[in-house]
Amino acid sequence: AAGVIQSPRHLIKEKRETATLKCYPIPRHDTVYWYQQGPGQDPQFLISFYEKMQSDKGSIPDRFSAQQFSDYHSELNMSSLELGDSALYFCASSPRYEQYFGPGTRLTVT
Amino acid sequence: EDQVTQSPEALRLQEGESSSLNCSYTVSGLRGLFWYRQDPGKGPEFLFTLYSAGEEKEKERLKATLTKKESFLHITAPKPEDSATYLCAVQARETSGSRLTFGEGTQLTVNP
């Protein structure tokens, strides 16, 4: 069965640089979610999109922005990166209530 | 504010030794309670959704149950491959975006 695809899988950036994470949801899933998971922590909700419109916003820094495109893929843009942004970033997609997670992008900021 | 508390934080079992993981929650109107399994460095893998008190679901050696205040994940005769972190999450009925609020997880280790 098709799963959520995230790219890149690993990303190393320096402080103050920018990063773009991509997410390709499971076909026919119309909702996309982004979560951040720090070392030893549980996933924290950042933002979600339904039918290309932002549907909910969590603890996402103003330095981050995201959008969902006409083909339903989503991108998370992160600017002025800080050391504390180092984490696993997960995308999840949902046909209704259940959320299916991708493999994640491991971002390391040096 | 929605809150989820999982216990214990870590659990070590011998192969075949059954046990239960607990998830206590506070939410303003529960839409659903979700259980996920997460292996190190990987994305959470969906296990179950429970929608109402009294509901039970089973999958292989796992059985999830739900009351109005907590959920249990029962593991029967576990095997070493069941070792992982088990995450519980709630989804509130009032949130328009259906975000999940997670607990901190129970790290399960099953020794052969």
C-alpha cells in the first residue's frame, strides 16, 4: 500500500540558513499535518491543511511557513534556522480522522 | 487544554509475559483516541482508533480498550519484535483541524 513520502530524509543546515521539507500524502488523502519531534519527546503539532487551505495552527514559530499545493503535496519552509530546530519532522496524511505518518525528515542544525 | 499521560514511562518484559500500558486523558469532548507504535528514528505506525467508552479493538497480540478517562493497551505473550515506544494520542471534537495531542509514550522492551 502507498505510504506518505517525505523528502529529504536527512538534512544538515547551518544556523541562520533556510530549509524546505516536502511531503507527498497518500493518494486520495485530502488533509496533511506537520509535527515536530525533539529527542526523547513526543510529536508536537505544527500546522495542518485541508483541501489546500490551512485548517489548524499549533506551536509553529513565525520563522516557519507551510502550504499545500494543487496536487496535495505540502512543503514546510523554515528560515533563520536555530540550533533548537534540530528535530525529526513528520508529515501525516488523513482521509478523515486517522492519521498516517511518513518516515520523517531528520533536520540537524549546526 | 488537552492532556495525555502515559504510564509507565518504560517497561521491561520477558518474552511471553503479558502486561498493560495505560493512557489517561483529559479532553474537551473526545472525537477519538489513537494508539501508535514508534521504532527509533521512524515515523509513528498507526495501530488503533477508539471512539467511544467500552469500545475494544484487537490486532495480533495487542488489544486496546477505552473508558471515559483512560485507555489500556494490553499486550499478550509479547515477543522481542514488539519492543518499541507506544504512543497514545487524543483528538478533540471541537478542533477544526483534527490535530493529535500525544502522550510521552511508553518504551517497551521485550527480552528473549
